[in-house]
Amino acid sequence: MNAPPQTLDSYFEILEPDIQPTLISAEYVSAIRRVAGLFPCFVPNVFGFESRLNSSSGRTDFAINMTAKGSELLAWELFERSQPEVFRQDSRWQRVSHFFQEWGETNESPFADANSVWLEFDMDRLSAAELVPSVILFAYWLDNMESKMVVHRPLSWLTKTILPMLRGGPLPDYLERNFLHCLELTTPALYFQVGTMLSRKIDVLRLCVFNITGDEITNFLSRIGLEECLGEIEQAIADFAGLVDSLCLHLDIGEVVYPRIGLELLYDNLHPWKRQPNKETRWLQLFDQLVERGLCTPEKRKALLAWPGYVPISQSSMSDGLLLRGLQHIKLVFSPNQPLEAKAYFGAAYNPLPSKKPNSTKTS
């Protein structure tokens, strides 16, 4: 009988010497390893963390970006006896499994876009008895030609099938109406991420609008009536947009579009791991600006800039490769009557090395 696959938790044995407590405290490392221990090491394409930059605390959240093989496991094998008991104990994992089944079946190359899906775990709310994702976040293209894949996911699929499936019930009329209104107002944007809560029954959707300009952001917020933080957002765009490649607007949509606004600062949003500080020197300018604005402590800046790197892996239980560490992006969070907050997203990914071809031999 084959030995059980190594779990994602095993990567932390390699990462821990490079995890500074100011980024992830020992308490949070331990909690994250409980979650990571649920999944075989092949499940994530990338796994990542969130750090609040103007705080010395090592609080963090944990997220997994899926591989095709990992998505297949969650779709079809999650409740087999070989998998952890927790998957069979909480009905919300059934919703996760049904989501991945639907995700695979609506792409003519099943799970070819698995890396468009993230499972996010809110570590402050997670308990040992309730190991379920807080949020599922997935990409959505309004124009399938832009996605370069043949998928069958019309808007009606989004609002009538996949979101109700994840939420455990239909979208309230007001939520669907407000969500579709925001999509209409953010045109000509074509690429979004959509997120919904699993851990709490709450009628809110997260909409993330990519490749949106600063002018488009301020115009949208004015049209939707969200002007409480508009001056602060305009100033942040002026200060930071020139230091990154693109912006992404985060909206929380419920009975209204809530005034808590997120703004991601991105280097190549599809391939950020190719743009680490050793190749993209604007990371240093970005962190300098965050420190100067009082949004990031010098200790967090130093720790995050020291994070990128790699460790060679050569173990009998996996192919030779590199465990990469990298920075993902920065997010600014604007809330009425609250100080501006900055968060950094960073993580790790396993990169297998190409297998060596055996030397050919000639015979005479």
C-alpha cells in the first residue's frame, strides 16, 4: 500500500527558520499548520499570508490558491475515508466540494483555471473544531474570449447557480440587484474576482475589479454615492499608482455598497512572482512611501523585503524542486472615520525542477 501523501504542513518545517515573528507569530504559525495539515502538498499552487503593516503584531490570515490536482481532490475525493474526518463533519465542506465539481464541469478543459480560485481562512475566527474556509474567492471574466478558455459561466450561472451553491441558499433580490449594478458601472472592466462568506451567514459579496484606472475608480465611487473617503482615496492614488503596474478596487456589496473600500497595488497581477524586489526595484520605493506615510513600521518593511528567496527540496516523498518565497501585493483599506490601513500579502510556492533526461548511449 502506498504511503499517504505528504501534507502542506510539511512545508512549514522548511519555512519556519525564515518566518520572522513580526510577520507571523508562533501562535499563528501553529494555527496555520493545523489547517495546512488537512491538505496534501499538491493542493496549493501558492499559499499565502496577510500582514497588517502598521502593527508589531504577528497576526495573520492564511489562503490557498488551488492547483488542478488539488481542485479535483476537493471536487471528487474529499469525503473518502482516507481524508481527514473534519471534511465529513461539517456540511460546509459539501458546499466547497460542489463548487469545485461545478467549476470543473463548466470549463471544457476541466480545472484548467483552477489557479483562479482561492480558499481564505480567517485565523482569528477559526477554532480547532471548525476548520472551514472563511471565504471562497474566484475569478470571473465577463468576456470568455478574454479568458482564453472555453467556459460556460454566463452571469446567470454566477448569480443563480454558483453563488447560491456556496452560500447555501439563493441570493436575496437586493444583493443580486446591487451586485449586477456594480458590474454594470465598472464597465469596461472585464476581469473580476468574486468572493462569498462560508464561515458566517452574512449577506455580503466581495467584488474585486482588476485593471481599473485611478480616474475610473473615483468616477465609480462618485456615481455609486461613496464619497466619504473619496479625498483620501484620490490622495492615495496620486501617491502610489505611479509606483505599481495596476490597481484593483475591492467592494463589499450587501443591502448597499458599503463604504469600506479596498485598493490593491499590483505588479503584474497574473504573474506577481516574476516581479520580486530583486527584479522590480519599485517595491523598495513603495515600502519607503508606506513607512513615510506612517502606514508601515520599519520592522515590517525590513522583514517583508527579506522574505523573498528559495530553499532547494530533495526528499524521497516528492520530486526535487524549490520552495519559493515571494511578495504578492499591497492593499490599502479605507473606512469612514478610521485611519487608513495597509496590508501586505506574501507567500510560498513549490516549483518542481525539470526532470533530467537520461544520457543516451550508443552501441556499435
